[in-house]
Amino acid sequence: MPTSSASTTDSAKSSAGGGVQSLERAFDLLERMADAGGEVGLSELSATSGLPLPTIHRLMRTLVACGYVRQQPNRRYALGPRLIRLGESASRLLGTWARPYLARLVEETGETANMALLDGDEIVYVAQVPSKHSMRMFTEVGRRVLPHSTGVGKALLAGVADDEVRALLSRTGMPAATEKTITTPDGFLAALADVRQAGYAVDDNEQEIGVRCLAVPVPDSPTAAAISISGPAGRVTEAATEKIVPVLQQVALELSQALASSGA
């Protein structure tokens, strides 16, 4: 018996809707894996997502086949290597979007402006616009550093629960970059409490002697991001800080709004 056009259309809509729902669920599972540290079991995913185990198993099989997830010998699932290429491309694009805002920071503060992301346990710089001063700071885009000695690291980790910060520090260690680097978890958590209260973070000669950095998080960024200015300690003084921080916060807010409107 011939199928009516109405039935065919309804079937197509149902199929398309199912496909969209599967995509939404797959991306949700990937994000839950990332939030859990990159490796989870099916029962954990079921408990946090509310999805039945057969559905999760089917989605994970597809993600494994595509290389976005891999199954460990212990039967748990981990984020796969194919995500690295996507993440690197997205980070570069995020840095490209941020450059006009960093350029504004340079114009208004006179100091080098940076954007950094929290990638796993490390800070990675994804964009920079240098100061026009002959004496200026330079950080290579793509450089990775540990978060405990940087202003952007403090700005990013201020939004993370203390127990998670302690776990991160236990994995990375807290080597001293200078004699002013914070090298104890309690000292670093106290610094994060100051960041939450003040609304901005400071690296005061902690990564490099003679250099001060002021940083703020980018609110509601699709991935944890912060922007900062860095310059010689003789220019980035306490008096300069009072003028620079409101500019940083305003630019971070405008960047956040731009990212939201672009669908990033």
C-alpha cells in the first residue's frame, strides 16, 4: 500500500528530531566526561545524565568509532585524541575573536594584553597584543604554564571549588618560578579567596621578577578563559592597578557578550 506524503513527512521529522536529540546527548556526554576529568564509567554517566545505560552505550560506541572517545583496558571511557585537533582549532579561533578586545586593552592601559585558557591542569596562552612601549612583556602564543604562578591562573581557578584546586595542585606540584611564587596549597587558596573578594587577580613578580600582571576571568565563556595585562612592576603599580582593573573588567564583559552573540 503506498505511503501517504503526510506519513512520509512525519517520519522524516521524527528521524531528524531523533538525530538532533542524539547529537545533543552525545555532546552532553562529552562535556560530562570533561567535567569528570576526562575518564568515566558508564554507570557514572548514567547517574549524572539520567540517561538509560543502553542509550549511553550506543552513543559511546559511536563516539569510540569516530575517535572522539576511547575505551580503556579497565572498561572505562576516556576522551579521545581526535578531540585534540578540534580543541586546538577552537582555541585559535577564540584567540582570533579576542584580539580586537586585547588591542583595546593595549590602547587604554599601555601594557601587553593576553588571553589564556585553562586546558586540563595547565594554562595555555591563546592570544596576545603587545604593548607599544620599548620595554614590554612578551609571552609566546601557545605557551603552557602551571596556574599557581600566574595572574590568569588565579583568575581562572578562583571559580573552582577548593578541593578541586587542591587536587590539581597535587598533580602539578608548585615549583617556584621566583622567590615570590606561592608554593603551598594553603597559600594559594588564600590568594584565590582574595581574588574572589577583589574581583581580579595579581601576579606580583611570581612568574618573573620585575613583572606584574593583572587578570580577570571572561564571564560565561564557553571554556574557562581569562584576559590580562602585564608590564614592568615600575609601571603596573598599585596606583595604576586602580585605573586598569575597571578597564579589564569592562573589556572582559564585552568579550563575553560578543562570544555569546556569535554562538561560540
